[in-house]
Amino acid sequence: MHPSYLIVAGLDFTALPQQLVNGLLLGAIYALIALGYTMVYGVLKLINFAHGEVYMLGAYTALFTSWYFGFLPNLNQYPNSSFWILLIMLAGSMIVCAIIGVLIERFAYRPMRNNSRIASLITAIGVSLLFQYGGALFLPNSPPPSVAEKVNPFGGAFSVPIIPADAKLSEVVKATQPDYEQKKKDLEEYLASTGQEEFSSDPQVVAKRDAKQAAEQSYMDAKRKLETSGVKVTIQRGQLTMLLTAIVLMLGLRYLVLKTPAGRAMRAVSLDFDSAALMGINVDRVITWTFVIGSAMAGAGAMMTATFLGTPLTTQYGVQPGVKAFVAAVLGGIGNIPGAALGGILMGVAENLVVWIGFSQYRDAIAFVVLIFILLYRPGGLLGSAKVEKV
Amino acid sequence: MASSGRFWLIRLISCLLGIALCFGIQSVAHMLGNTYYERLIILAGLYVTLAVSLNLINGITGQFSIGHAAFYQVGAYAAGFISVHYMTQLHMGGYAWMFLMVVVGGIAAAITGFTVGLPSLRLRGDYLAIVTLGFGEIIRIIVQNSDALGGSYGMKDIPKDYAIWAVWLLAATCIATCRNLLRSAHGLSFLAVREDEVAALAMGVNITRVKVTAFVIGSMFAGAAGALLAMFEGFVSPPMFSMDTSFIILTMVVLGGTGSITGSVIAACFLSYLPEYLRTLQDANHQALMISGASIVAGILSALGSAALLKRMLEHASNLKGRLIATGSSIAVLIVAKLALTPLLTLVKPMAEKQIPAEQLRMVIFALTLIVIMLIRPSGILGRSEFSLDWLKRVFMPNRRMATEL
């Protein structure tokens, strides 16, 4: 029996746990990207519009690294994949993104530091457009390539039951299975002994075939009923790897910011730029490190989405995730690192809930709706201080 | 009363001159006798309207909005929808219908502008920018998913009806509205909001009303331009109004000078012609010009490098001579760097082998314009100065000062 009591007001609650888990997994990536926005905003009070493009370049780095290891597109035979290749791809994307982030800061944002915030924002928009359209001239993007699925050694999926399947139904399956196997065996043995084709018009064969099909039908029906009677969540192993890596990276960042001198310097600059400089903190170096860490996180996220989700790459690859991650950062309270993680996960979940309700074509609009509401009613974000900027 | 009579006489003459100028532009276009040039002149007129109306919000009132294409879209779809469904029923056509559609597009966009502006104008600076961008995207996504409006395929078969003078008359109206607004007491309160919100508030300016008014007027003109676009093209689709369109309008405002109407007009004409110019570039064999990847990268890097150098030098230059030397030497650096980097980058094989058609450089040039302008002259080419004939008055009547001279 299908748990029909779980369909309320046209919403299929049996699909809800799956969507929540998907949202959590996607949200972990948004959280990684959001960290870059929030850290840069914390120290520079600048919305780094080009962060999404750093993410895009990270995904391309992962693609090129996988090509270097022989995972070229449209091969019949792929080389064996291993954990180490993935690790090299991850490190490569993080390093390349860190370098690009530092270059953007050094050559585009640093000269603008004494100008107005709007001037910096326009520069950031310019840098973002330059990477999108300049990149489109050189990077392969039409048709959009994607990282070969075979590079991921953690293939496959596993299921976690939420509501166990109906016991009566599993007995029906058990009861019908021997009958089906017996009929199938009969048919095969008869065919083997007489040397006939399976679809011959011999009356004996036709009779045995019909019997087998009837048994198969009832067995499969029972099996399908069993499968839909419970509620379960299917998780791709690759996505789980993604979540675990994201958690490890975020814990590492938390340690870095809270327990090391560099992190203390970063917090000091974020608290008060000028006083930090007066206290002998090398502000330029702190900003450089902020960009290194933020961009490396985006690189890690990009490598993982490109590899484990297999999304096709274009030079616009970073636009939507960038916007959503920015909203995540604002949602959590921009400048607040745990807030970015929380906001990322909430954004991922919100997006999947929109899909679950049945408005999948609006999944890209939900980010802006959330943003507008959070800015209007709680501009400080969920975890941020709710101070309103004056003047 | 004599002075009042003269006031209205001058108004009347300038209105007539403006209308005459619009028809003049039309007859020039007809003299060129080519639909290609007509198209260019119409698009330039639409972009002038868009840039000046965005400048009213961004430059004159100081509210940084970057979702202007949304209002353009609302106007275009409103006019398109009504034209498709009601034009034959209403037994109208010709200029009356065109005028009606411009009004409809303007009103639809103004209503949208009011709905979007009222909540979001509580925010400032970069947050306002993001929210306007967000509203723009939401409107585009809604249109894209609405079957009545043609969804992502766009709206086809809009009755085509256009006139060059109408497009430029709209642009002239937009320019005149903004210019005259600036000379009125209302306009001064707009400027006060831009300069210092708290001070303006203390002086009794209703800042919310000023901001929303600017936003509504700006979006109304964008919507009217959209209506003309729909009737000119006979077809509208969501990609015509994407984020890129917003950024192109923003580039025009930023390049011309945030706050300068003259600057926006010049930049809009120049930048709307640029893609067409790139398309017409040809090589020796009359094929579309292909530029090597190495040359493009060298160009981008040397442009950014010399702009950064110029910025540094301008900060230390104290007089005109110093500024001229700085500009001259950075242009020299630009040329030398370009010439030196191109062969160097040609050594990088994938870059040297890549041949790119010149017309694909359009958005790259817009992006570079944004960055370079921000580096060397954040206030734009014309800053806040306007084209005016005041200097004539000063020559002939040296003892009179303009009341609104700032």
C-alpha cells in the first residue's frame, strides 16, 4: 500500500526527505562559495562580483586536470580512476583559484581602495564581465564540455530507509519470486533442450512463455508496490564525498580564523580596518590571505560540482551559483563566517523545496526573493548584528 | 509679465527646435537610404533614452540601480501584448496607436518601478544594486515562464510600426525632462539626496518620495523605449533583456559620467554603434576581421596596466602640465606594452592559434571600459558637466548670473 496519507494538498511528502537531503548536499557547496563573499565583505566591505567567475575558472581547472590524466571526452575506454587523481584535481582547482583571486585583488580592487564603494562595485562588475566574455573567447564552451563521470571512483548510490517498507508486501514478493524463477527456468530448459528460439511460434514455447510473463508481471508488481510503500532517501556516494570534504574544509577554516595569529589579524581587520593598521597589522597581507582562502574555497566547491554532479561547463557556469552563494552570505549575515555556512545550507534547501512544491522553473528566482525579504526585514542577516548603516 | 512671456517664448522655440531636430534626424536617415542605418539610428535613440533615464536614477539622484533592462522589458511586453491582442479590435493604427502604446509601456513600467522601488529604495549603495539586479532577474524569469507572453520563445507577430522621429522625440523628451527637472526646486532636492541624505532629510526633503519619484520617472522612460522597441522589431524575447543589457546601459552611464545627461547621450550613441563597427571590420580579403588570441590578451593586459599606471601618475600630478605628461606617457606605455606583449604571447601556442572574430569582442570591450573608466576617471568622461549655451550668455551679458548655477 502506498503511504497515500503522506500526500497532502497536492504535495507528495514521501519525496520531501529526498529533496531535503539534496538541498543539504547542494547547500554545502553554496556554503563554500559564500565563505569567499563573506570574508571579502568582512575585510573590504566590497561585494566581490567576480567571485562567481573564480568559481567558474576552478571548474575549468578541474576539467583540464582530468584531461591531463587521460579522461578526455568521448573515449571508449577510460583509464582507472583513483582517489589521488581526485585529490590532485581538488588541490589544482584550489591553487589556481587562489592565484586568480589574489591577482584580481592586486590589480583590480587594490587600486580602487580609496575610491567610493560604488566605484569598487562597478570595477567588480567589470572584472566579472571580463572573465565571462573574455573566457568565452578561449575556453571550450560550445558544446559545453563536462568532466568525465569515470574520474569519480566513488560511483553508485545507496539508500537509507526513513519509513520501512510494508512487511505484508515483502511477503507477497517472497511468495511470488519462486514461482517466477521456476517458470523462467522451465522456459530456458525447454528452449535449451529443443534448440528453439525464445520467440518461436511453437505452441509449447508460447504456453511456457506466457506463463513466465504472467508470473513475472505479478512479481514485478509486488516489487514495485514494496518499493513505493516505504519512504527512503537515495544518496550518491560522490555527493556524500562532496559533503564530507566541504565539512572538513569549513572546520579547517574555522580553526584558521579562531586559533591562529593570521586568523586573529583577519578578524581585527574585519572589525576595524584603520585601527588594525595602526596596531601594526599588515593590512595588505591580510587582504591577500582573505582572497587566497576565499577563492580556494570556491575552487574546491567548483571542482566538486564539476566532478560529482557532472554539470556541463560554460563561462556562465559561475553566475547562478555565485548569485545564490551571495544571497546565502547575506542570509547568514554578511561578514559572519558561521552565518555563511548556515545561509548556504538554507539556500540549498530552499531551492529544493521550490522544486518539490512544483515550481522547478523558478528555482533560480527563489534566491532573489529570499534576498529581497532578508534585506528588507532583517538586513543584518540571521546571525549578523542587525545594525543599520547610517550615512 | 514681460519676462514670463519671454520664458514661454523660449520654451516654445526650444520645443519646436527639438521636434525639428527629430525630423531632421529622420530625413538624414532617409537620405542615407538604407535600412541598416535606420536601424542603427533607432537603436541609438532607444539607448539614449535608456541611458539618460538610468542616469536620472544613478547619477542625479545617486541611487545605484543596475536592473534597468527589467523596465525596458516590462514596457516592451506590455505594448507587445496589447498590440497582439487588441489592436484589431480597437480599430486603431498608425501614429495614434504608436503614441498609445508608448503611453501604455511607460505606465506599465512606471507601475512596476513604483512596486519595485518603494521597498528597495530603503537600501543603499551596493545592497540597492543587488536588489535591483534581483528584481530585474525575477521579472525576466516570470516572463520566461509565462505562456501568455510566449515563454522563452518570445512574443512573435507584434504589428510592426515605427518612425525614427518618434524614437528620437522620446529621447528628446527624456533629455528635456531630466534637464528641466534639474533646474527646478524638485530637481535640487534630487541633487541634495545624492550629495547627503541625512543633510537633505534635515533640510526637510522627503527623501523616500524623491527617490521613488526618480525611480518611477526613470523606469517610465525605459518602458516607453521598450514599447518602441517592440513595435520596431515586431518580436521580443527574454534574452533581449538579460543582465547583460542592464550592464550595457550601466556602462553607457558610467562612461559618459554619472550625473551628466550630455555624457549619457554621447556614450549611448557611441556604445550602441560599437558592436556594429566591430561587425563591419574587414581584413585585406574583405572577410570579417579575425584577431589572434595573443593579440587580444596583450591588448587587455596592456590596457589594464597602463590605466593603473595613469591612475597612479594622476594622483601625483598637480597641474595641467603634469596631467598631460601622465596621459601622454601612459598612452606610450600602452602602445609599447601591446607591441611587446603580442609576440611574447604568440609563444603560447593555444593563444597564438586561436582566431577570434572581432564582433565577439563586444562585451569584452564593455567590461574593459567599466574597469578602465573606474581606474582613471571614476566620475566618467564628462564628470557632471553639461553641454550648455550659458557661456554665450556670459559673453554677451557678463553681469547676469544664472539662478541655478551650482
